[in-house]
Amino acid sequence: MSGILVLAADPMLAGDIGLVEVVLTLAKAVVAFAFLLVAVMLMIWFERKLLGGMHQRFGPTIAGPFGILQTLADGTKLFFKEDLVPDRSDRFVFKLAPYLSLIPAFLAFAIVPLGGDFNNGGEVEWWGRTTYLQVADPPIGILLFLAMSSVAVYGVMLAGWSSGSKYPLLGSVRASAQMVSYEAALGLAVASIVLVTGGLSTHDMVVAQAAEGYFGIVPRWNVIVTGLVPFIVFMIAGTAELNRPPFDLVEAEQELVGGFHTEYSSIRFALFFLAEFMNTITMSAIIVTLFFGGPAGPVLVSEVGGVGIAWAWGVVWFFLKLFVLLFCFVWMRATLPRFRYDQLMDLGWKALIPVALGWFLFLTALEVGRERGWNEAAVTVVSLLVFAGAALLLVRAVRSGRRARDREAARADEPSDPVEERA
Amino acid sequence: MAEAVFVVSAVIILAGAIGVVASRNPVHAALFLVQTLVGVAVLFVLNDAHFLAAVQVVVYAGAIVILFLFVIMLLGVDKAEELRIEPIFGQRPLAAVVGAALAAVLGAVVITGADVLTGLRRAGGERSLDGDATDIERMGRVLFGEFAFAVEITAALLTVAVVGAVVLTRRASRSDGSETAGAATAGDA
């Protein structure tokens, strides 16, 4: 029963745990939480401003310079609004749901490495303790992120159900089907990363990506090592998991009023809004960690006035990469129209999951070939041929299934109901 | 410390389990089930089975109970059920007998020690390949080494079950449209 003491690979927690360790851990958690809250505030402003720019309008301009305090004003307004709980709602679950979507968003952020000099292992030394610049480095590592994203479904689902009204219920049924479907693709993309890293720890993933790259300039980021496909799958599945446009069927305004949070008002609505943006930031941070080397990057100035600041460059690189990804998320939102429900399910089950699984097997074949010392070119060609053959079979199977369905629909006397057809 | 964690999670697990049985609303029962499952995950972590804990949350809390809730919401049985009607005759006395038997078996296991059923005192105790390996490594070696055949058979079984379910539902929808034409081409679905 000594297990409780090895909760993390963090060297600080390996030995005796005294006051300094507890204070440092608490400080890390508080700093990360504060960062997330501030980042959400800025992100909402950034998204509105950027969307405005892409739509050729101004976006928020009034509150503060460039409208940067708009979120603060909106939050204050929401705070003072009347807090309604519908009469036909399940009161306890109705009040619980916002927290169920907020807490997983924050917990998943705990495993993201935020800084450190990864040319030297990524450890920092504060008050004589060697530690990592991340809230926690649990043995299950990236699985914690998957676990939290599967728990996050509860918030949306229960919010819709407990409202005791039709549109929210429809929104939450859509949400649960969508999130459960895309979790599989998300997990398979993560499996590729785990395969090339050889471990689950996010810290080890960044250390592996900080190693010597190709031709001296191309970094050894997983987006290159795993051959781009897992990244594309993860990006699409991640957007669907976040319920962001073009996958925002959960709250499709034209069909469902406001979706699962139609009945929410005041601070409870603000909590959902907060959770949504917190999830976006956490997802971007996870993508940076998995595919773009996290805080790994060159150290330009290693000390200022005798104080070592090599770790701070990690923070700088991390934020730059995070910023680029957040920009991409907003860009996708401004560009792509919303999917239809059957298109969403087709994309998830018939495209993303098979591609992610096939690519994972391809990477596994390469890994096994390298381990056994087989001819690398031959292994690559044979595996790609098998991959292409399987893809062909799958496309044929999907086609013949669709043909059979069309025949069936044509045979039926009365025209079949398209909604029933897709379900 | 470990004992404190055990006591707290045991209380959470038991409260959840009682809640599953006692709550009249099926959605509340499912939520209590989640509480129990998460409590068990904490016990797994306490015993160094980190991977099992993660799988417990991802698969049971994240997928299975979600499916329960999904079905409850789709069928709209989220009101308190009428409890006086007995759908199957003699169901209640039978449930009492089976429940008592199960409780007796569990009690016997707890009293005589864990080794009556599996012969193992603790998970991985006798089978452990090397002391340093994490639980995920050990589990991977056992599942895809020693029991690889069983794993493959299970996977095939699940696939067959899914395909069978799809075929059955498609045949049913066909028969209520046009019964004679449907039977001839039922095989190619």
C-alpha cells in the first residue's frame, strides 16, 4: 500500500514530502488555474476580434483598448442577471451540470508541460528542489486527458436532460453520440504518439521531441515523426470533441435555439461558456504537447544578470505554439459551414476511425521492422500496399452498403423518411 | 495515509451502490453508478494499478454509463417507474433468493481470504515478470503474450455480435415495408 507515494514521476515527489513540496505543488496548481482563467478571458476577446476581422467587421471596440475588457464586462453583466431554474427541471442535476463540464477542462490541463529547458531534460530547480514545470506528471499521463474528455460528456448530457425541455434534450442526445463517436478517433491518434514515444508520460513525450531533428533544421516533432496523419485526425476529432464549429450541432442555433444550455441563465450559463473556452485552450495545449514539441525549443539567452532563465524560453515557445493553434481554431470556425448530422457520423465512423487505426498499424509495422532489423524500404512498401488494399476494401464495403440502402428505399412503396433512414 | 484514502473511497463507493438500488429515477441511479465506478478507480490507483484506473474511467464511466443514459433519454423512461407491477411472475422472490446467494458467496470470499477463487493473493503477485515494469507493461505482456489467442477470440466475438445486431435490425425494418421482396436479398446487407 505504498502506492499513494508514487503518484507522479516528478522528481520532486519521489523523496520525502515536506512543506516546500506541498507549497510548490499548490502554487503550481493555483498559477495554472489563474492562467487558464485569464487565458479564457483573452481567448474570448481574441476569437471575437479575429472573427470580426475575418468577417470584415470590427468586433468588440468599446470596453478598454481594442475592446480587450469586453469579456470582463460581459461576465459582470451575467453575474448580476437573474438565476433561473426551470420549474420542470431536475434541480440538483441542473445545478451540478455546469461544474461537471468545467472541472474536467481544468484537470486535463494539469498534465501539460508549460516550460523548462528541454535541451537539458526539462527540469527546473526552485528552492533546492528539482521539478517539472507542469502541475502533475501522473503515470497514466495522456490517458488522463482521454479520461477527462470522456467525463466532460456528462456536463453537456445532464444539462440537456435536466432542463426538462425538448430542445436541450435533443442537443444533449446529439452531443453524447458525437462525443462518444469521436473519442475513438481521438484515442487512436493518441495511440500513435504513445507508440513512437514508448510511454504515456507527457513529460517524456516532450523530451523525445526535443531530441536532435532531421538535417539540422527540421525539429523532431511528432507531427513529422508520425507522418502528419495522426495530427490531422486528432485536430478534426478534437474540434468535434469540443463541439466547436463546424461540429457545433449540439447548440445549432437555427435548429435547437441554444442547444443544451437553452434553459441556463446568469452565472450557470457563464460557467458553460467558461468551460467551452477552457476546453479549447486545453485541447490546443494538448495538441502542442503531443505534436509540436510542447515547450521544447532553442535557448537564445541562457541568463540575465547571473539568473538562469533557460527555463523561461520553454514558456515562450509553448505560448507561441499555443497561440498559433488557437488562431487555427478560430480560423476554422470562420471558414467552414456546419456539418449535417449524418455527415458528422459518416466522417467519424467511416473516415477518421479507419484512417487512424490503419495508420497506427502502419506505424507499428515500421516499428517492428526496425526492431527486427528488416529491410526498411521493403517494410514501408509492403505496409503501404496493405494499407491501400484495406482502404479500397472499406470504400467498396461502404459503397455497396449505400447501394443496398438506396435499392431498399426505392423498393418501399411510400417514400421513406430520411431521418429514420439515417438513424 | 493509504488507510484514510481507502476509507474515504469505500464510503463513496458504498454510498453510490446504495444510491443505484434506492433511487427511483433511472438517471439518478446511473449517476450513482458513476460515483461507484470512480471510487473503484481511486482504489485501483491506491493499489498501483494506474492503467486500470484510467481504463475504469474511460470505458465504464466514459462510455458504458453514457450509453445507459443515452438509452434512458431516448426511450424517455426518465420518470419514476411504477413499482407495484411485476413484469415477470415470481421475479421478486427470485431476486431476493439470488441476491442472498450472491451476498453469501461474497461474504465467504471476504472471510476466507482472496485466494479461494483465483489462487492469487494480489494482482500480478505471482505472475509479475519483473519488479520494475509498470502495470501497463505487465498487462500488455500477459494479454498479448500468454493470452493472445483469448484476446483475439474475444475481439472476433464482439465483432460478430455487432454485425449480427446490425443485420437483425435491418431485416426487421425491411419486413414491415415489403415482406416478400425483403427476404430474398436479406443476406447481402
